[in-house]
Amino acid sequence: MSLDAVKLGKDILAVLNGSLTEKWPDVKDYGEAEAKKLAQTLVMIATLKATGKINQEQAKLHLEMQKNATRMVLMTIEGLGVLSAEAAINSALSAVKDNVNTEIGFTLL
């Protein structure tokens, strides 16, 4: 099984939408872009791990960098604080964790 960036992105986007319902009209464009970036990062991590180019620690660092970038983008929305952004990201990643963790062979999410 390999990870599908498009499906991951849609799953992440759906959860972001649900988590940020009140702000969604303001967040939508950013949310779509960030969901895609998170999904692409997860696929990249899986590919690099499978080919032995990164280890677990490096994989976790790649994920943290993307999460930080996503958090900063979401926080540019007026009235959306760090806790709301963090909760939305965590919920979104939780929705795809089983597929991702199974694919890469360790608990990343």
C-alpha cells in the first residue's frame, strides 16, 4: 500500500473544515493549501523512509516543520489563535494517522 496525497489531502481538509467551522469562510483558501502541503509532506516522509534516506528522528523533524508552517499560516487569520490552530492540525493528522503510521512502519502521528 502506498499513501495517496490526494486522498490524504481531502481527509485532512475535511477535518480542518469541521474543526474551524466558524472561521471556515476566512480559512478555506489557506486550509486547502495547507491540507495539500501536509499530505505531500506525509507522502514524502513515507517515500524517504522506505528508501532509507531518513530515519525516524528525521521523519519527525520533517513533520514538525510542516506542522509549524501550517500553524503559522492558520494563525494569520484574524481571531484564530494558536490553540485553535493546533487543535485543528492535531485533529486533521489524527484522521489519517492509521494509514500513515502503517505505511511508514512506526508511530509518526
